[in-house]
Amino acid sequence: MRTRTGLRCCAALLALWGASAQAHTKSETHSVWQIAGTIVRLSFTIPLPESKRLAKPDEDQPPDARVLEYLQQHLSVRSGGGLCSATPGRALAATSQFRRFEMTFTCPSSADIKLHSSAFFELVPSHVTFAQIETGDGQFVEQLFTEGHREVDASAGDAQLRDARFIEYVRLGIMHILTGPDHMSFLLGLVLISRRLRDLVFVVTGFTIGHSITLALAVTGILRPHAEYIDALVALTIAMIGAENIAVATHRPGTVAIGIGLPLLAMAAVSFAGIGTLPPLLLLGAALFCANYLMLSGHMRDAGRLRLIVTLVFGLIHGFGFAATLLEMQLPAQKLVQILVGFNIGVEIGQLSLVLALMGLVGVAVRARLSLPRPIVVDVVAAGLVAVGTYWFVSRSYA
């Protein structure tokens, strides 16, 4: 009992630290570089949360001119040791959650072309820019611009570039878990509700299967998730796992189910009037699912196997959060499997690393006699998960 309590205390502290360290689940931009002789054309796509970093305090989004000026300062191309001249650039049409800009570089030579990007690294050190590069001979290759890897050699003889560095996508999956408050908060809720090791195995297995299904669905094109819907649903899963902890601890699943279901039904009614970004049927389905699941788990003596199925669904949602981003990049189909597999492997490594770190902290907490009664830990942490998840869900639903 003391060990389980210490685990929950350490998990709470770790999740709070992760939430305070990161304002977003991830920080990413996408770029497409087309090389035709001495001409390099660049299309740079920025999600709205990223472009907002360039806005002034009284602005919702910065004007196109300011974004273009910033990109011109942080994006460049070199050839033969000299800097390629750049056009002023222009804004292009994009989907509702993104902004897209185009620039053209004219190089003195078509040999030894190097691409450089330092955009957003001074704002978010963990930022990643996905790069899809079409070389002069018509090949498509992929790379990542990171804080420590700001320059890419786009020459046709660069074998490392054509390999696309699978390990980079594994690393990205690890960081997606360890630096993302969404996923860390959800994982905290799973650990909190697992009274036994067997229960924890069930929920983590379900989450893993969900990511595997996401991989298959994304690669085959059976489902194309909307990024704005997925971000909101990820937040709802956090509120849900916190609400389930409260329902189990208080033995009042009916009250908690009403507390979750009625607001979702109200949001569905408002959505029918055209207010909000989520479809009314999606909100209605979420209300029915959440209320019924809370009622079932609250009245079952051993809900471990039921949670395996539910966390499978939650894992599918969390996995689509990243899959939607990759699909927006329009990556070549032959590379999409490699990227998604690498990311999912990284996610599993990140989850395992987090659990092992918590077990180490448990030993320290127990030896130092810092454990607290389990009911206090459950009440405080679960209430925090409900509050944070609800805030994220509402803000993303009406962004």
C-alpha cells in the first residue's frame, strides 16, 4: 500500500512539472523544398498555435508581413559556399488550422546546395521542422530540422539524407511523451487508477494497441482525422480519466457521470446553433460514451479488463493526434510507414522510461517516509486532471 501511494505522489509531482514546462503538446512546423537547378522553392506551413508566438500581446495572430519577415531572417539556402538570394515571399491559402508561406531562392550554382532553418528554436528549443525535399533528379527525401541540426545537405549524393534517419523519428516519439503535458497527464491518470500491477498492464496494453491501430488506419487511408477535433478529444480523455478516479474513490459513479454528460450535451446543443468547432454529433456521442462508461466502471467489482478496451480507444485518439500532423505534411507513401513506426516505438520507449523513473522515485519516497494516504492523493490529483482536461477541451472546442 505504501509503495502504491508513493508511486502516486511521485507521479503527481512529475506531471505537474511537465505541465508547467510545456505550454503545448508539441511544437512543429512543416516545410517542402523543391530544387530545380539553381532555383529552390520553399513552402513553409505553420500551425496557428506556432504562428501565434510571433503575435503581440493584443493580437490573436500576427500579420502576414511580420511572419514573412521572421521567416526571411531564419530560412536560407547556400550553394557553392555562397548565400542564395531570396524573394520577399508571399502568403498562400491553407486549411483553417494552418498558415502557409512561399519563398524562392536563386543560387549561383546548382552544386552543393545546403538548406538552413533556425525558425522558432529561440522560442521553443524542442521545436521540430519536418522537411520534405524534392531533389533535382526527382527523388523525395525527408529530414528534420532541430535545435542541434539546423542545416541539411540537399545534394543528390547525400546518402544520409536519402535514408531519412529513422532514429530521429524514434527520438521524436520519446520526446512527445516526456515533454507533452497532454500525454503525461493522461498517463498519470492511468497510473492513479491502477491499484495493482495487473491493472496497470491492462491499461498500458490497451493504449499500445490503440497506437498500433492508428498506424494501420493512417497508412491505409481508411480514416483521415481532423487535427482540431483530435486535439479537443485528447483533452477530453484527460478529464475523463480524472473523473473515473473520482467516481471510483467516492463510489458515486452516477453523480460523476451526470457531471460529465450534461455539459457535453449542452455543448452539443450549442453546436447545433453553429457555435464551436466540434460537430454536434461528435459531442453527443462523447456525452453518451463518457456517461455510460463511468456508470459501467463504477458498478463493476473489477473493471481492469473493461479499461483495456477503453484505453485502446483513448490510445487511438492520442495516436491520431500525431498521425494527423504527418498526413498534413503529404509525405510520400513509401516513407509514411517508416515515420509512423519510428514515432510509435519512441512513444512506447517514453512510456516505459516514465514508469521506470516513477518506480525509482517510489523507492526514495518510501524510504524517506514521504508517502500520503491514498484517498488524499486521488482526490487532489484527480480533481486537477478534471480541471486541466476540461480547460483544454473547452478552449480547443471554441478556439
